[in-house]
Amino acid sequence: MATHCGGKIAQAAKGSISYELGLVPGDMVVSVNGRCLRDEMDFRFYTAESEIVLEVLRKNGDREIFEIEKDEDEHLGLSFSNPLFDDIRICKNNCLFCFVRQIPKTMRRGLQVRDDDYRMSFLYGNFITLTNMDEEDFARLEEQRLSPLRVSVHSTDPSLRERIMRNPRARDIMKDLKRLCDIGIRLHIQIVVMREVNDGKALEKTLSDLDSLGENIKSVGVVPAVYTKYRKVLPSPPLDEKWALSTLDIIQDYAWKALKKRGYHWVYGADELYVLGKREFPPYEYYDEFPQYENGIGIIPEFRHSLEQLKKHCSRITDSTDSKILVVTGRMAEKEIENAIETLNLQESFRILPVDNRFFGHTVSAAGLLTGQDIIAAVLDKKKENKEKLGSVLIPSVAVFGGKFLDDITPEDIEVKCKIPVQVVEPNPEEFLKAIKTARTKV
Ligand code: SF4
């Protein structure tokens, strides 16, 4: 594969070495000490020396060399327009449950990108599959110790993983994981579990294989596959309460074993499994350092914990808006929000607005997958009821990516269409109290 060298500067921080050298946005840093820069990670790694030679292609086409002496840990103060410098690596799999393949082709192009790039895993915590890694990648990981990484495993059984991911290269997972562990890369693992495919005994075997790889397997998150209404033929049977409970039994049994061996629970089930199985969530402490929070694991227990803390520290919460604030959420978190409003004694000010996901279908209940059009329809319906004066709408920030919902609608569009102020807030009880203050100041 031809290697692309260099990345465009977005900014040279004021007062930094780069600023003093006169580097400006649009200049391109090509190499450091004669080493071609593949991305920002290379730049960071090679500039961590005290003497560096920087090759820069200026905006006007001139090539300049800068010889710099600095402290080893002193940064040059540069940021880049694209930390990868070139294109993101695309996945070579065709997983049975792939969510990206289940969304309409008309949706924003960025949503159709099936990235599988270890650099994105290091920088942003994206999950990768290791099926597109070559010798050069492994060598780089060893040299630069890009750790931790997040890996989607699904099954450690070679044939089963190949069948799930529909890629023969997927078979080598145990070999690849061992290789990464041996060079000191810490790994957080995801298992997307499908009923009658990689659940039951297959899940137990996967957990035990992962456990055998030692302490560099830092955590394992088990999340159920989600199918949208665009998936006409389901690759595995729909989930139900009994299945969720038996899957949680496997996870929790293993977690207790892991606790004895590792001192923490190590494997965690998705919040969705507890909701589906109607099982009480484990206590906040069970989630240790919340290593799989971004994967939807422990969000509800964390929410409850913040609620308790808030209640403890604000014994006299007064509820005083004359118009009602609508709290938008998905069906999965409906009860949690309801409970938070009651616990904080905010019933006078807030109304919960659970929104059905008509866009992706009723099987999708997470707030993060709500679209702008479903929210608009729900707010307009609520307004039509005309029972109470509505003052504003709170939207959970997890549903907004780069200022837009998944269907490209923006919070401002909702304000215009529904003629009501909208606030995008973190899904956290503290935000309710802040919303009251904001509502008061707007009166
Ligand atoms: S690796 Fe991810 S993006 Fe690629 S096919 Fe599988 S689920 Fe889809």
C-alpha cells in the first residue's frame, strides 16, 4: 500500500514553538527526522525527542526544513485538519447484524461509513475487528504502543466468528489478540450477542478464552444485536425476557469469578439486557471504572447514582416554572427519567415525553438513536393536546452528532417547526435543575 506522507496544519497554538517558527494553517508537515508522517500519532511519537528536524511544505509550494531543539516532553503546539492525514480505513467484513447496513441508503453519507481503523480506536475509542491489520500495522503498534484499543470479538471460535463476520480473515482472532496482549497493548472487548448464534455455551467459551489471555484484556462488554425495521429477514430470532435473563446469568456468573481472580468484575452486560430481562441493575460499584460506558453499559446505574448524590446535596429543591419543560427520551430510559423527576420533586415543572422510534422501528428504544423527525412529531402531538402551557424541550445530547440528529434535522429545526425553545442537555439529573434556571431566566 502506498504511504501517504504528511498532514495539513489546522492551527499553530499562540506562543508555541510552531507559532514562533511561523507555521500557519494550510502548511503541511511532511516528515520528522526523515520519517514520513502517516498521521497525527506518528507526529506525536516522533516529535517526543529533544532534537528534531521538521520538513514542511509551505502553502506557497516551498519546501522548508526546521531544526528544533526542545525539551523531550515539550509539544510543538500543532493541530491538524484531519488527525488521520488520509482516508479512514473501511471494514472488510459483512457482519450478520451490521447496523450500518440496516440504515436507509438515503441517510447522510457519514453514517454509511463502516470504519475499521485502529487509529480511530486509539484516538476515539471506536471498536475495530483486526481483520484488516497487516504486519506493518502490528509492527507499528509494537513500536508506538497505541494503547488501549477496543476490539469487537463476538466469538473466539474461528468458524463461528467467520460465519458471523462473513470474512475468512476473522478466524485468527485469538492469535491476533494474543499478539497484541504480548506486546503490551491493553484491550477492551465487545461481544455483540445474537440469540442462537453466539449465545449460551458459545458465549461461555468466548469469555473463558478471553480470560485466558491474561491481564491485558481489560474489560468485556456484552451487548445484544439490534435490528431496525429495514432488516426484512432477521439473522437471529428476536430477543425476549427469558433469553435476556439467561444471558445475564452467564455474564454475572463469570463476573463473580473474575472478581475473585482479578479484583474487579471484568465482564459487564448492556443496560438493555437488564431492561429486557426486568432484572434489577447491579449497584453502581459493580461497574468498577465504567470501562464500557461508551458502549451503553452502566449508563442507567450511573444516572441513578448521580440522582442519589444530587438528592443528598440538594435537600431543598424548589420547583418553580409556570410553564412545563418537556424531557425527551427513548422508551428504554422512560422509567428512569420519570423516577428522577419524582425523586427530585419536580413534577410541577417537568413532563416526560417518551418518543417512539418510528424511523428505525419499535425494536430500537435507545435515546441515542432518536431522529429529529420522530421528536418533532411527538412534540407537535403533545402541543395538540393543549392541556398545559409548554415552555421548552430538553433533548438528550446523545442523540445529536455534530449538531444534527441521525436524519440530518437540527435542534434549531425543532424550535422552528414546533415553535418552542429547545435545549440539548447531557442525560444527567443535574441538567434538570439547570433547565429550570434557564427557563426562569427566559421568563
Ligand atoms: S465490522 Fe462493524 S461496520 Fe463492519 S460489517 Fe461488521 S458491524 Fe458492520
